Amino acid sequence: MAREYKSGTFCKDIECPQHAALEGLEGDAYLAKKKVHCKNCYAWRFFMWLQDRKWRIVYTMPEISNKKLAAMIKGIDPVKVEDLTEDEILCL
């Protein structure tokens, strides 16, 4: 399930004492103040480093079997094709 990132989520999760100064700000105003206010924060510096290099943080899903993945790709319930191989599932 994908969730959209909301500004300040990490700061709130770690209970950053500096985040109070940013409460109530949104969008560009939030980012402009954050760049100045949090310039020494290692989490913020890492986030900016990622952004400057056009990297993204991706939430990974738990490992699933090749057979289940093949069934999901084809839109089939994996339980209904549990006796088939991956190739057979993909040929359906």
C-alpha cells in the first residue's frame, strides 16, 4: 500500500525538538524555513543529498515467491494455480 509522504513525518516520529518552529507551515514555505532551520540536521542533510542526486527512497515489500509473483502479474489468485509452474502461470 503506497502512502504519500507528508512534510515533517520523520521529525515527528523522532520527536525532534526543533520541529515546533516549523509547525503550521506547508509547501514551499515549509521547505524554505526547513533549509535554514535544519541545515545541521543529519537526517535533513541526507534527504537533501538524495534529492540533489535524484535518488529516491523506496519502501520494499516482503519477499514473495516467483510463483505467487507470476500469479499476481497475470491477475490470478495464487491459491488457484498453486499446482502450476511459473511458466505455466505466465502462459495463461
